[in-house]
Amino acid sequence: MLTCLGTERVWLAPSCSLLHVPFSLGFEQKLNPEIKSWLAFAEEKLIELAEIRRAYEGEIELAAKNRSLLDARATSALIHREGIKSGSEKIGESDFKRRSPTPSATRLNGNISGFPIYRPQPSVPFPRPRTSGQHVHTIEKAKLPRLTTKRFWKKRRHV
């Protein structure tokens, strides 16, 4: 990309603002070291940017280090579990079909969540806003002379 665009047109920057990112992984003492190697907080993101620049400038061992970290994650037992993989392979078409309709399932299982069961309310029409024609009708109903309303609107136009 740099050869196409030139170094003056390419900026190296984080993909997001570092304002809301935790400061450093160095303070995370209880985190599993394997998981820690997959994460990057603000300080680590800036270090990665510096390493990307150094890799571009020719430090090949940084690219090899990155490749080994990616390979370790791809084969990690923390995220790749055979029991889950074999269980997901057993999922069939019938598992996507509901065994009973929702009301009977609720009756059988009870109200697990503790929230009130939603019952749709009958539709109630919203009050309609008054239109300008209705206001004129109200004024006429009050038996105000028509001339008064015309004068009122004439004055309003010139304000």
C-alpha cells in the first residue's frame, strides 16, 4: 500500500480512540497470561503501532512473533473445546423447531424471569391534535365577530 500511495499519504494510527480504552494490561495481575497475550489496551496498542512501523522498516522477527501469537490463539484449548464442537455437529433440523407453542411452554415452565407476563392491550386511539380549522370553529362557536379574527390574523402576519 505504501508503494502505491507513498509514505506522505499513509498515516499509522489506532483504529479507535484510546480515551475509553483501559490504560495498560500491566495492571491486570489475575488475568490468564494466554488470554492477556490476545488483548491490547491503550499502552499495548501504541506499542503495536510502533512495531508495525518497525516491521515495515525491515524488522522481520516482529512479523514472525505476530504469526506465532496468532497461531497459538487459533489452537488454544481455552477457545476450542472438542465437547462443544462435537455437540454443535449433532444439531439437526428438528432442533430449530419449537416443541410447543409459547403459551403452553410458559404454562409448563412457569414465569422464570419474574417479570409480569405481557398481555397485549386493546388498541386505544390517540387523541387527535386540533387543526387550525377546529380553532376557527371554536372562535365562531364563541360568537366572536368574524372581523375580529381577520384583524387578528392580519396583525399576526405583519409582526
